[in-house]
Amino acid sequence: MGNMTVIRNLWIGAVVLALLAAGCTSVQESPAGGVEIRVANRSDRDFDSVDVTFTTDKVSYGPVAKGATSEYRSTPKAYRYALVVVTAGGETFRFQPIDFVGETPLAPGRYTYALNVEPSDRQVTIDLIED
């Protein structure tokens, strides 16, 4: 009977560890209550690539055609603006924040950065939309 108790305890321990491991995996894949952001191209040209850096988390959205919207991407922390680098037609456009002093992180939810480019000064403009 002693061997049966040991085997049963090992089996219960293995099941508990498997459940814990499965729980950790699902949390990493889709963080509950996290921030998800997509980008919308509001310019008159196709974007060859869009890269957004949310404080320290860099996310590549890839190409986004004019008038199109990317898929949502998760990030642990975001503000109403971020470092944005857009390439379009061989040109690079940028929105460069100085800092986030006085800014409040976005509440968990889904948002869109509506992007436009200004060819005269190679700047990106951002409008935050809460989805």
C-alpha cells in the first residue's frame, strides 16, 4: 500500500505541474487586461514598414497600405503616443517623443494609432483612437 500512495502522490503532482504550466503559457500568449494597439495608415501613400517602440518594447507592424489598418499587437505598457518609424517609397518618416513625463499609461483595452506622414518635414503625426 505504501508504493500505491507514492505513485498516487507523484501522479497528482504531475497533473498539478501540467496545469500550472498550461496556465502560464496561456497568460503569456494573451495577457488578460493588456493593451493592444494597431496602426491605421491615413496617408495618401503605402507604408512599406511601420515600427513602433512602446517605451522599451519594439513592435514591427510590417507593410500597411494606404487606407488600411494592421492587426492588433499586444504590449505591456503604452501611452497615447510612441516612437514611430515609417518607411514609404524609400523615405523614412518619424515621430520621436522626447519623454513620457506627465503621461499616464493607457488603460487595458484596444487602441488604434492613426498615422499620417508629412513629406515636407518627414514627420509622422499620430491620433489615438480608443476602439
